[in-house]
Amino acid sequence: MKITRAAVKDIPNINRLLHQVLSVHHNGRPDLFKANCKKYTNPELKAIFKDENRPVFVAFDDAGNLVGYVFCIIEIYQGDSINTDRKTLYIDDLCVEALMRGRHIGTELYRYVLNYARNIGCYNVTLNVWSCNPDAAAFYQAMGMTPYKTGMEVIL
């Protein structure tokens, strides 16, 4: 397996995976997530790929097929009135091709991001998991992550 920074040539395959992620969210919370769409437009993806504070990594199998991605955001807290100064790497989105799940691709992407975060001096790695996606929560807990805050709602 090879993991590299995403490039414009990867957009069609990233789009395919973005649709898969949105499908999971739509199926879990159709009141919040639209069907048959994706999180980013192609121009937005191109801009993200150029932004050094928003690294995107892609995983390729031995045949050269894109089989997963992880979108990250580097967050810097400095001089805040309540937060300590720190650099955090936020995982905005991690997806493995549905047919390839269970082959440790997500684990390799996650570990790659942890190593990247350490190398750039991050204090921690954070992410959000929707409660309608218990498989994702179980994966991240198996990776050693623990909850640090809980979002709550009441539907009116």
C-alpha cells in the first residue's frame, strides 16, 4: 500500500468515496444529510489540495487503485482566552472503499496521519463521529481514541 498527498488527478476517485460517505450519513440521518451528493465540489477540492493547512492523503493498493482517503485540518490555538496554546490535527473525513473494508486500509491511513501529526508538532488528533455511524466510532476506539466531548440535540 502507498499513501501520498492527494492530487487533482485523484478527484474522480475521491468523488466516488465522498458519495459513499454521504450515503452512510444520509442513511443514518436523512433529516440532516441530502441524498446523492458530496461534501465538496471539484473547485473546492482543488483549493483544499493547495492549502498546506488542509492536507489530504490518499491510499493506493498494490495495483494502483485509490482505495481510501483522509481529509485533515491543522488547527492552531494561540493566545486564546480559555484554550491552551496548541496545534491540533483534526480529521475531517476518513473513508475506505466499501468493498475494501476490513483489510486494515483505514488503520494504515489513521496511523499515517498520527505520524504526520507528530512530525509537524501537533499536541493531539481529533475528529467527530456521528452517532448514526457506530462502525466508525468502534474503529476509532479500537485505534485508541477516546471521547473528549459530546454533541447533543433536541429536534423541534
